[in-house]
Amino acid sequence: MSMQYNVWAVNTGQSNATFFSSNVTASGTVSLAANQIGNNGTGYKVSATSVADDDSLTITVTGIPVGRLDGGTVTESFFGGSAAVTYSTNYYTTVSAISLDKVPAGSLSIGFGGNLALPRARVKSVYFVSSGASGNITFTSQGSSSVILSLTTPSATLSGLAFVPPDGILTTKNTVNDFCVVTTSGVTGVTIFCG
């Protein structure tokens, strides 16, 4: 049996609408309050929360996406919403720059949210709190679009711990710029132990 070290934990369902900046009211480069979304290469999508009609506002994000093994950055643009939350396409672990092509129609907050993305790692166990309805915790590799692990949670209000084989379950099938997205339903909390 092999010894494995550097075990770490991450919770799903994290979001912070003002993580990067709150109350953005000017165009151009946004002054960032923080840069690193997740530890150990984990991350989420960048979110933009509009209080007015920002459908034509272009938000440009530069950062390191989850799963990027060489540490290289990508740049993408997405539109704001009309009194709504919109998200980037990529999942980011670190964001180095955000800019707006014009002045927001109202106050705009920039943060993160959505599903959790994991880099190449081994899932050791999953702790969950069930909400009373049956649900699922699903790990899907983005490179191959294949489900790596799917756990069904019971239709009762309880907590549970799912153990996996001793060496864990690898979150990706490929090694180059691949990552895994964790989706949940019917649970109020999930903690994933990786190594």
C-alpha cells in the first residue's frame, strides 16, 4: 500500500458576488480586491451581478483557468445581464485582470459562483449533508465529458461520508488542460477530500 500525503479539502457551492469588486461604476480596468478564487488549483466561473440593463456591457477577464498545467493565462469576454447574474465560460483559479468596455447602467458587482471545478487530483472521500430530498453529487471530466463518479444521496435529512478506493479516483482522464466539474442536487453541503 502506498503512502499519500498533501490531502486537502474543498467545499462545493461557494460563491461571492463581490469577491473581485463591488459597486463598479466606471469603464476600463477594474481594481481587483482579490485574485485567487480557489486553493490547490480549484475554481469557479467569474460572475457579474447587474442591478440595471447591462445586456450590451462586455466584461473581459484574464486569468489562469482550472486545469491549466503550464500556468498560462486565457482571456475571454462575456456580456452583463439585465438586473441579473451572468457568468464567464471558463472556470478560473486565479484572475489577473478584469475590464469593462463601457460604464455600467447601474452598480455592477464582480465575483464568482456556479459549480466547483477541480484540477487533476485524486478524490479520497466525499462528505455530504442531504437536504431531505434524494439527489446527486456528480464529477464530470471536461476533457472527455465523461462522468468519473456519481453519488446518489438519500431522501432523508442526514449527513454521510462516501469513501473511495485507497488511492482515490482521478478527476481527469487527460493530462493537458483538463479539469473536472462537480455538480450537486438535493444536498445542502458537500466537502470533497482530495490528494
